[in-house]
Amino acid sequence: MTVTVRDLHPEVRADIEGFAHVRRLTIPFFLITPDSLAYDLTHTHPDAHYRPLVAEEDGEVIGTAQVGIVHDSPEPGQGYINVYVHPERTRRRAGSLLVRAAEEHLAARGATRLFSWVLDEPGNRAFAERHGYRESRSAHFLRLDLANGTLPPLQSLPPDVELRTGADFADDPRPLFELDSETMSDEPSDIVYEFTDYEAWLKETWNHPLISPELTSVAVVDGRPAAFSAARTDGGTWYGTVMTGTARAFRGRGLAKLAKNDSLHRARAAGFTQAFTANDAGNGPMIAINKWFGYEICATEVRYVRELG
């Protein structure tokens, strides 16, 4: 059979279901649905030149690639390629064809440095290195059994702190945008991010179909959002936190723990059975917090980098 690479067609249900199926097989601890894929394709910032690709064999999607420019960084010329191939459809050159098409797309849009997350397995590492990528930092996926695990008890709040949900900010989420922007800029990463586009944040984050304002918890100090734990759900029984952080002025008070614990308890009460999150391997404080909650590392990714030109 011949493998071909082409653009993902979000209006074709079989395309987005095939893409989501491959992603769930290869990286099952990352929340994704066909509807969220279609939303990403139509709502990602145009400067990202976002282009999801599929590798197809005999009408079946056997490989996927998420490809784009890191538009929300002050450093120009950075692109990303994340390739995943159906575990039972390897050794058909699907991965190599996806990488080639992705690199051509990004180079044509001025990318000079490419980043790719690779699951920490010998075959995946060797694949990246054969294509000219060098190892950089790593990150962990963590899992918590919400149904059978034991969460830390809810703690009493300091007198100046109250807990709210993301839904309480539905009329004006800008304070959460400002909190997300500040905490994201301090995350350990190869890439420096600057979230300055509120309208883009609304489209890509706040209005995303997986986001759960009701399960997002916000610690408010004297009326100001000081810490938060942003939640996503898959429409089933899986729940994930995609960002937990504290504004610089309020760090050291345990507010992120308060917010995340509140969110986890409410998620379990709502019937969610599995909780997932991810941490950069260099983010010791957040890894320690998640271990305190009972999360265990279920997989590790390594970021690989390639310089073009």
C-alpha cells in the first residue's frame, strides 16, 4: 500500500475521528476529541500558520502531525512539529513523510528553529535523531486515580482568601487572562511566551470546547485572582488540569494547592474517574505539589530541536 500525506479536513468526520483515534492510541493521557481538533483548526491564530497533517494508507489515517509557528513568542522563527503514528502501522515511512511535509511548510513561513515533542522511547528518540533533531528538555505526564485514590482533605481558607470557579468570571474573564499570562511566562521551557492578545486567548483557551469553567478553581485574595487551576474535560469521565499557577505577588502561601485541591474534589464529586496533568521536568515545585496529591508519572516526553539553514 502507498502512504500519502495531506492536510486534515475538519469538515470530513472520518478525518478528524481518524486523527483523534491515532492521538488517543499513541498519547492516551492527553485529552483530545474530534470536536476539539476541529475547533483548534478553525480558531488558532492566523499567525501560527497552523496546519495539521495526516498520513493515509488505503483510506485509513495512520499518522498525524500538528504543525505551526510559535507566534506568541518574542523570538521569531520558531516552529513546532509533533508527529504520532498508529502503533500498528509503523515502518511504512508515514513519520518521515509527515516530517518532510511539516518542515517544508514551516521553512516556507520563515521558521529557522523547530521543536518536536517525542515520547521517551528508544525508537522515537532514534527517529528524531535520524532526522537531524537534538535532545533538549523533558516533561512528564502524570495520572491520578480519582475514583479510587485518596485526595488530601479540603483545608480551611485564610481569612483574606476565597475560592471561586472560572464560571464566576464568565462576564469578564480578563483577570484570568492576566493571571494565565503571568504564570505562563514563568513556566520552564525552551520557548519564551508572551500572552498579550486577549482576543486570541478568548478563542484558543477560554472558549475552547474542552475547557470546564465550572471545574476551574480560582483563589481570590482581597478581590484579586491570585492563583488558579484550569480544568479541561473530555465529555466523558476524564479530567485534566492544563495550567496551575500563582501570581508572583502571592507565591509562597500555598494558594495553588488550595485551588487545585478544590478543583480535584469537585471533579471527583461530578463523577470524573481519571485526572491527568503534565509538568516540565525542571518544574520541581509543581511536581512536588502533584505528588502530594497522589499523581504518578505515567509517561515522559523529550523535546527535540533542529536548526534550519
